[in-house]
Amino acid sequence: MQQFGIDIEKEVLEEALKRYDAFDDPSNPVPLSKIEDDCFVCELYHSPTRAFKDMALQPFGYVLSKLAQKRGEHYLIMAVTSGDTGPATLETFKDQEGVQVACLYPEGGTSDVQRLQMVTEDAANLKVIGVKGNFDDTQNMLKELLASEEFKAELAERNIKLSAANSVNFGRIIFQIIYHIHAYLELLRKNEIRMGEKIYLVVPSGNFGNALGAYYAKKAGLPIEKILISSNSNNILTDLITTGSYDLTSHTLIQTESPAMDILKSSNVERIFCDKFGPTRTKELMNALESEGKYQLTSEELASLARRF
């Protein structure tokens, strides 16, 4: 973590990472299971809420609360969820000093278990709100609030600072790099690969945060041949990676048995573009998505994306 130049004291970081001790097996919080000869599953669900987001949000919640206390500040954490982020966010921030959470979820757009996990939380600093609409509607609302000067001014009057627990917040992404590196080291420890041998990472993805963590792990030197993105019926990412076309106008959100992937407006794709194509071109593409509901990569841009994904 320190290699990324994060300005968090070592003691706070170490205490944050101790949150993994609350997982099923503190000595092995993320088991790597062999499915067949050359296929392994990184089990990210042995955690307090059974959501893979716990890997990022358990330490992140501790860090943010400590920062608030140290600075004598109060934070309002906004989160939107299609099922995984919500329970994990509420669990990590409940009863934490200096932090309040408002969590929005699409009514009927999460599993029953996840909805119950959220609405039965009773800590005084948590608020859960069901939204009539789908995940993209709730995510759009969050982004509008985060960008609203009027909203931020209202909060400033009350001495409250605004933050997000979604992958909108880079602090969460940084913790999502860890388990990709851990999985590689586990393969080495099990003598399944040699040091430096390249692997394929297969990531089921809707909002591209987990895949983004893998991308940064690769950039940091982890020997990954390619990151393979698997989609459900809402396969807008499949279209992007195979054709370079991102077209919201030709897709209607489909509710599936994997609601965490029921997303059409994938927010972390923007970060990949910014790294590969630069901020000017990225803004051009994002503006086109906002105004026209679609954009098209050039053949050179698509080839660049296809080298990684």
C-alpha cells in the first residue's frame, strides 16, 4: 500500500488491515480454491456481509473514520448499491465516530437478503433509502449530488464534508488491488505457477471497479496476460471491448439473478480511458455519453483496450 504513496500513517493502515481478522479465517481471509487443473477461484465472500466489497470497505471505513476524528471533521458518506456495496458500507461505518451514511438502493433491484441486511441496520449514524428506479438512476443521482455546489454549500454550513463509498471514491479502489496480488502469491505458494509466469484474470463485472483494481495491479507489475470481463444479459461491456461501441440507446436494463452486475453506465471505464487516452479525450467520450447516450472508440483506441482486456 505504501508503494502507492498513500498519505495515511502506517499505524492507521495496519489497524485498518486488521479488519480482515473479522473474516471467517483470519489466517486466510481470501481462500484460493482449485476448480480444475488450470482454473482457480479467489473466494472473496468469507467476510462479515458475504459481499466481496468487504475486502475494500472494511479497511476503508476504518481509515475514513480515523481521518475524520484526527481532523475534527464530520463526513457524510453517500453510497448507491445494487446489492454488494450497501451492506458492506453500512457494516463498516456503523457507530463510527465522525461519519454518517446515506445509502440508496433501487427498490426491487437487489436480492432479498441484501435488502434485509440494509434495512435492518439500526445504528444511529446510518440512513437507508429505497429509490424508485434502477441502479443507473440511483448512481446518476449520487453523481449529481457529489457535483452539486448548492448541496455542498448546505453541508458546509453544517460543518459536514461529502464523500462516497462507491468505486467513485478512489480510496476504495486502492484496497481492491490487494487481493489480485494475493491470489498470484497463493498460486506461487501452492506451486501452481513459477514466479513471473503470466496468468489470466476472469472478472464478472458491472461497474468495472474490480477489473480496474486488476488493471492497476498489472500496471504495478503483476504478471497478468489479460483481464477477461464476463457479463450477464446487461452486456454493454462486452460490446465495448469487442467493438469499441458504448451505446446506452440500444440497451434496456434487464433485471437478472446477478443484480450486482445489472448496470449499464459503468463508472470505472472512465478511469481506464483517462489512463490510456488522457483527460481531454476521456472528457470528450464522457460528454458524448451524457449528451448522445453513446460513443465510439477509434480503431487504435480499441486495439489499445484489447491489449489489456
